Amino acid sequence: MAKVILLNGSPKANGCTATALAEMIKTFKEEGIETELIHIGNKPVRGCVSCGTCSNSDKCVFDDDPVNETAGKFEEADGLVVGSPVYYGSPNGTVLSFLDRLFYSTGFNKQMKVGAAVVSCRRGGNTATFDALNKYFTISGMPVASSTYWNQVHGFTAEDVLKDKEGLQTMRNLARNMAFMIRAFADAKEKYGLPKVESGAFTSFPDGK
């Protein structure tokens, strides 16, 4: 059975972000997709220190938080949903530190795993946050799932989000689109294999010219 990992980047286990993700989980279940929700927003996740240890060990040197534990689950999963509240027009610091280390320290192939960002905000900062999260997917060969609007819900409380009927509809359509993409990519992979990836070129200008 296909599986999707969902990351709750909010400090609150049952807040606005969790409410949006719960709507997706319900729809994934209807689509026959297994899910696992991982709450990272309440963990003291430190940022990457650029030590380079992961280049030899294929894991982050800091093993006291959920990064390495999630890495193994991410490797086995067919899709990843990252949910974050908006903090000053950006994903919150915990989410960014977590994703920096998760994506940089893992050497496994992420090509054609389906990615989706989900953003929760009261009013503004949603599209900038959405853009920042999607870049983790696009740099890793992960197709980005879309919906019928930007993947966002609005509200100051979980109860507010339940009133955002369009936002919840967007979450359900997003989950269905992800389920379709996961199945379609699995069929294509079996029939054609994964697309060829070139990796020889690395633009750098060390001579300063």
C-alpha cells in the first residue's frame, strides 16, 4: 500500500495546521493511502551547522530529535506533506531547521516522491510561506502536488479553520491529487523506469572571472 508522511510543523498538536492535515488524512484513507502524522513543531530542532558529517554517514550528526527517525520513514514513503503555520511571512523556524537537515543529510533518491506544502495563516504571509516550502521538493526531483487553490487554510483557531469550507475543500482535493499522482507514478515507474537524471555539471567560478 502506498504511504504518505505528514509533518505537523506547528507547536500545537491540535491547532490550525493539524486541522488542515486531518482533513487530508481522512481523504487519503478514503483513497486507500496509508498515512503517518509526525508532530515536529513541538520539538527543539536545531539548525544545520554545516559540519559535513552526513556526507559520510548519510545521517545527521545530531541524533537527539526526530530528523534521523523521520528520514527512514521518508525514504520508504511515496509522498511527503509539510504543514506549517505562518510566522512573520515565512514557515516557522522549527520547520525550516528540520527540513534543512532532513533534505541535506539524506542521500537516498527522492525522485518522483510526491511533495505538498500546506500552510495555515490568520490572514497574510501564506503565499511566501508556500513558496519557501515548495523549494525543498523542487530541488530534490519531487513533483509538487497542487489543488484547486493554493494549499492553505485560514483561521486563528482550529474552530476557525473548520469554518473555512473552501480551505478544507482545497485539502481534500490536494489529497486526491496526491493519491492519483502516487498511483500514476508507480505505474509509469514499473512500465518505463524513472527518468534519467544528469549530474555531471556543477556551475562554479573559482577563478573569479
